[in-house]
Amino acid sequence: MNVSKSEIAKETPLKPSRRSLPCLAQSFAYSKSLSQSTSLFQSIESEPQVPTSVTSVSVDKAEQVNPEEDKEDSVLKCSFADLSDFCLALGKDKDYLDESEHANYDRSRLIKDFVPKDDSESKKRLSKNDMNYIASSGLLFKDGKKRIDYILVYRKSNIQFDKRNTFEKNLRAEGLMLEKEPAVANADIMFIKIHIPWDTLCKYAERLNIRMPFRKRSYYTDPRSKSTGSMHNYFRRLKKWMSQNPMVLDKSAFPDLEESDCYTGPFSRARIHHFIINNKDTFFSNATRSRIVYHMLQHTKYENGISKVGICKLINNGSYIAAFPPHEGAYKSSQPIKTHGPQNNRHLLYERWARWGMWYKHQPLDLIRLYFGEKIGLYFAWLGWYTGMLIPAALVGLCVFFYGIFTMNASQVSKEICKATEVFMCPLCEKNCSLQRLNESCIYAKVTYLFDNGGTVFFAIFMAIWATVFLEFWKRRRSTLTYTWDLIEWEEEEETLRPQFEAKYYKMERVNPISGKPEPHQPSSDKVSRLLVSISGIFFMISLVITAVFAVVVYRLVVMEQFASFKWNFIKQHWQFATSAAAVCINFVIIMVLNLAYEKIAYLLTNLEYPRTESEWENSFALKMFLFQFVNLNSSIFYIAFFLGRFVGHPGNYNKLFNRWRLEECHPSGCLIDLCLQMGVIMFLKQIWNNFMELGYPLIQNWWSRHKIRRGIQDASIPQWENDWNLQPMNIHGLMDEYLEMVLQFGFTTIFVAAFPLAPLLALLNNIIEIRLDAYKFVTQWRRPLPARATDIGIWYGILEGIGILAVITNAFVIAITSDYIPRFVYEYKYGPCAGHFEYGENCLKGYVNNSLSFFNLSELGLGKSGYCRYRDYRGPPWSSKPYEFTLQYWHILAARLAFIIVFEHLVFGIKSFIAYLIPDVPKNLYDRIRREKYLVQEMMYEAELEHLQQQRRKSGHPVHHEWP
């Protein structure tokens, strides 16, 4: 059924269905104080005016506004008749209740509240300053009526004016309106302001299947919950007496976020009478308008030819230098928001989200989604969910750490080491190291116990389960958000091909099975060969990282002799700590330098593959960057955890690198302190560096841009679009850097958490800052990104699952190999005082330190010393039948370590799988609600169409049927 626009305008308003109520609050639940520009749009455009001519652009007939057509496109209003019938229907259907509406309606009150009035006095109150503010903010064309939906920027000196002229002419032919204006601060810069009219919006909204509201939701109520209704009301009344949660945002500050709570359906001009269009200016949000304009920019030709399409190609060849949607105005105001309200959504986001004083508040996700789009909204939702889930992990890690502090002095191992004044350890280096008393390691033994105590195994199991719970509950959270944001049935449109792909394979075509049109095709043999070259490049870069780690190892071997003979007595006494600290700092510098190279290499390898679409390019690039940076950050940690001190040999027969440098041994108190130092320093410094690069660098660049503008012009007003142009563009890789930083942090938090229980606490503190830092950056320092849609976080979820699996394996190895948990366990139940029996109050670890140290005859070193020294190992003494051979206890410990790894992994993986099975991806009540709403939407569309046909029959004098004719 096709209905013309004139027919729609002349129709009588449609009565609501028996099972639905028009969503009356769709466009009129705004605060009077919000956005003077919005009220100005309504007041100005309510009167038809003759459009002013645009001097800088030759406007064709399609750009001119006809007052008669403007009247025909007047606001479509829903009728309020038969509201009582609807209430009776609600009362009969008790399983589906509308909690947001009352049982009785006053028709006159509803009309008074929601029908817009032509208030001439409000127009008179609009001062000249308000008009100047709107014009200077970049929200309108020069005629003061048409809002700006997109901005194009080019240089006048650029010679590709033919492509621009053809492109702009085709844009006008598609229905867009353009207006040119030169920059204030730079005479070579020209801005093109783009406005999309109502007819064009409707046409492309229908073509893109954009879902718009048309009826009020009826909520599903489980019959089992009726018995708990009185208790729910009691707790709700009790909650009113309690103090308000300080973390919850005040809903009164977000008038734009009052949920319309409507069913939505794909927009159709033929069925426009179904949709609730109270105001054409606010029916399509700014994000939707920008997304539609971007779609048109991407599919408009600038030359003859199949591949000569799209703004991206014009930016690549230099015809334009930028394309972006404008911000809605300034983010600051001279008037306080509490008394005068927000000027625009950007101002509201800054005051209620991006300011550092809001660090403890929940994020306004709906407003973020409204302003920046679903893709960025999902990122901040995931970041907030991850930060919130870090709270229990940080608390448990802190409890494990404090448990180590409180029981440090009671530790039998620390007591024995601190009292071992007559036990001498063998020299840890060849030339400058002397015999060392074991009690000199007392401080290191106590510090090691903070991270290697009885709570280590529990915390490792807890974090493995925590990672699973975090991911499973995020899937539930994501499903709720996709339902709330109306993304359940959204499917991403067929992506356009990348210009590089088209240019490379334009001679090889194949019919696209989706569109049915011929398009460039990459042969399988070419794809496989390029993929093999890319994989080879990845392995080469990984080998480069291993080489860098090996260089740091050689550095440690060379300088430990120097630190052992250092003149400064403090360094000489703690030469092992000095060696590790210097190596960590050097390793961090190498990591940051290699990161710069990795981005370029990953970019080259990804382009070498010639991905077909932008999403394929982003996924391939993100995977390479993750692999490079993950190996770069964690390779030195893996070395310390699993290789340091494992293959050194024994006194008199040490293994040497290149037959020159003796391999480094662990400290007498163990290697875990080196692992903690490596993780703590890298994690702390990396977070500081990332925060500086994310905020400090854009701040400096934007300050310099403003400084040049002030120096170049005198007393001039800079319009909003030029202020946006002077901001930094969003990273070319989109949200890839933001996700990559958090995913690498997630790896630090889970993979080696058994060795560093304070990692979740550091991550939590960083993320509290990260959320506001990213918010401040998006709102104040970056141009407004395109409000893109998405239903999940993409490839990053699979990477997070892989990290969770790796975390179980690495923590099992850390506990079994790096820590002394297994040797203590074997001694306690096999070789100690409690072997074969157990008596309450008996210290089962008594004598453990002496048992864990082997003897060596000093006379064999040729240093002119006699007696015995001790070293960490389980080897036979010099007086045994097999001196310096591994004892039976060594093999018992090795078997126990392997058994622990197998049992730990199977136990934790079993718990993870069981938890993942218990937690459904979609909550049961949400699943039932979605199914119910699909049924109701079909029924509502049927009833609305039937009523519309009945109205047409009444007008034409035909008999009315109560079923389909």
C-alpha cells in the first residue's frame, strides 16, 4: 500500500489500538532549561519562512523551501480518543501491565501536557544574543532554520575542484542541502555545511531499515511474582526512607533520557501514520541524522566509474581533508547548570560525566549512546562493567596481601631464615661475590611471604572463576543493553569494499551473493599466499621481541658483577635488587620503543593482506597489535617466572652463557620477588604513560592550535564547526587503542595474579581514572566521531576468553614452579615433623629451610677456603655416595608439581565450564519479553493497518468491515 505525503497530511489522526497506547512523551518530555537551540528550532520552524539565499553556493531547485510543502509536512499528532477503552483492555489483561501509566487518564490534561503550542510570546522572548549564540555555535545555516548535520573541509589551494564539484552536485541531487563558508582563522580553509531535509531523511531511513517508535510497550509480568508484589512495595517504601545512593545520577538532570518506552519498527513512508511523529525536528535524533548523511556521503559518486564513490576516497586523494559531524555546541557555560540547566547534550555530558568530580558516579550510558552512538556506548558500558567487577577482585587480593602482612612474623620460613646467623650461602657470582649469611635475606623472605602464602592458591582459583563470571555476566549485560537500545533485530548493512581492495582486484569480478551485483574478488591462492607472508612477519616480530629479552638477560649477567663490587655500600649489599630494578627500567624502555615499531609493522602486514572490508581490516589489525604487544609486555615476565634460576647448575659446575657469563640465580628467598617487581613496575609505568598519551598529548596539541588562532586573528568569533575542526580527530583505528589497553591490563590482572595479588587493585584505581579521562577526551578534546551502531565489542570478546584460558595455565605453573608452595607441601606431609601423622598444635614446617638447602665443599672452589656453604637445591651432600646428584625428595617434589598442575587446571576448567553453563547469555525474563513483544508488534501493525483502511472506507463512503477485506 502506497500513501503519498499529501494524503498523509490530510488524514485524520489515528486512534490508538485496543492493546497499545501512543508513546505521548516521545518528543515533549524535555526540560525547559535544556538546549536553548532546541527550543529555538521549534519556535522558528513552526512558521514558514522564505529561505534566505546562499551566496557562496549555487543552490538549485531541490534546495529551495516551499512554504506550502512546509505546511503539508506539519507535525503529525496522535489522537487521544478511546483512551478509556485502552485502560479497560489493560485491566483485563493482567499478565501484561504498564507500570509507567495510571489507570485513569484525563484527556484534557494529556493534551495540555503533550501537544505543542504556538506560543508567540516565547518567540518574542528570544533575544538577539540567543540568535547570535545559535549562529556562532555552528548549529544552523545562515537562514537560521536548517540545522547542520555534517561538515566537510577542504583547502581552496587544492586543485581537485572538479571532483568536489561533481560530488557536491550529486549530493544535492540526492536531496542534501549544502552551504559553504570560509574559515575565520585560515583563508585557505573552506567549510561545507550539510543539512538533510525531512523528505530525504524519511527516504533513507526507510532504505536503511532504521527502527522508529510507534506504540507503547506492555511489560511482561511473571505470575509467580504477583505473590511478592506486596513485599516489593514494602521494600520500595522502605527505600524512600533510606538515603539516596550517592553513586546514582540524579535522573532529573537528564530530561532527554526520559525513556519513550515504545515498540519500534522499521520506518516506512507508506506506513508513516503508524509512527509517533510529534515533532519532525526531534523525531530523528542527531546521531541518526549524521549516520544517514554519512551513508549518503559514502555512496555518492564523484567521477564516472564503478569504484569512484565515497567521501573516504576523496579524503584519501586529498580532495577533502576532513569530514565529521559537528558537536552540539560548547561544553562549558558561564551560567551554572543547576540553576539554568544544560545548553546542549555535550554540556550535559561534560557536567555529569566527563568532569573529574563525577569519578564516583554511574555513567549516563543512554546519553552517551544518544550522543556518540551505540558502538562507543558499548565500549563505555564494557569499561564500566569491567571496572565494577574489579572491586571484588581487588578486595580479595587486598585481603590476601594483608593476610601476608599479619602472618609475616608468624611464618616459620621467615623465622628460620632470620635466625640463620651461622648458615653461609655460596657466592652468587664468580669474581666479586663473597659468602653471605642467610639471615641477611630476612627482609626479602618477609616481602616474598606477602605474595607467596597460604592464600595464593585460593586467590588464583578465585581469579580464574572471576574471569569466567565477568565474561558470562557481561554477555547478559550486553543482551540487556541491546534490548534497551533496540538492537535486537538490527543487522549491520552490507559493508562497502575498501578502496585499496577495489583498486587491486578490479579486474577480477564475482557476483556478490548478498547484493547480486558484480564486485572485485580476491582469488583464494592470492589470499593464502598473502596470509602466509603476514604470518611470517608476525613470527619475525615475535622473534625480535625474544631477542630483546635475551639482550636484557645478557645485560643482567654482565652488570651483576659490577653491582656486586659497587663502591656504594647500599648497592653492594643489595646488588641483586639493583640488577633487577635496572633491568626492569631498561626493559620498559625497550617495550615502549618496540610498540612504536609494532604499530607500523602491523599496519603494513594488514595492508599487505588486502582485507575486503573495513571490519575485516580492523579485526586483522587488532589481532596483530594484541599479539605484538602481549608478547612484548609479557615475554620478560615469562622468563623470570619460568626460566630464571632453573638451569644454573650447582657450585663447581655452573652453566655459563657463551662459556663466559654464569647464569643468574634466584635470591636465597626465591624468584617470586623478582616477578613481583617486574609486574609492578611495568604495570605502573605503562598506565602512567598511556594516560599521558591519551590526554596530555591532545591537550598540548589543542592548546597549540588555539594559540595559533589567537595569534593570527584579532577579536573574532570562531563558529562551532571551526572549533571542532581545530580539535583532534578521533584515532584512525577507532576504539582499537582503547580496547587494546584494557585487554592488556586484563591480561596483567589475571595471567600472573598468583604472583602479584595487588594487580586487580592497581587496575581498579587506573580504570576509575581511565573512564573520566576517556570521557573528557571524547567530550572536549576530540571531534565528534560518527555515531556508529554495534551489538557487541567485536573480536575483543574472543581475545578475553583466550586470556582467561591462558590465565588458568600460567597461574598453575606459577604456583607449582615459581613459588615454594609445592616444596613446602611435600615437606610438610612427607619429610617434616608431621610426616605420617598429625598432632594439633605441632609446627609441621619446622626445619624446612635447612632441608631445602644443599651442602657444597668450599675447598673445591679453589679460593683457599674450607668448610661448607649452602645453596638452594635438592642434591646429595659431598660426603654421600653420589655427591651433588638429585635426591629422592627432588623427584617427589617434581612429581607433586606436575600433579598439581594437572589437578589445578582440570578443577578450575571444570568450575569455569559449570559456571558458564549455569549463567545463560540472555536473562529468562528478557527472553520471554522479547518473544512476547515480537508477537505484540505484529498484532499492533495488523490493528493499525486495519483501522487505517477503515478510516479510508468511511471517507469514501464504502461499508466498514472489522476484518481484512
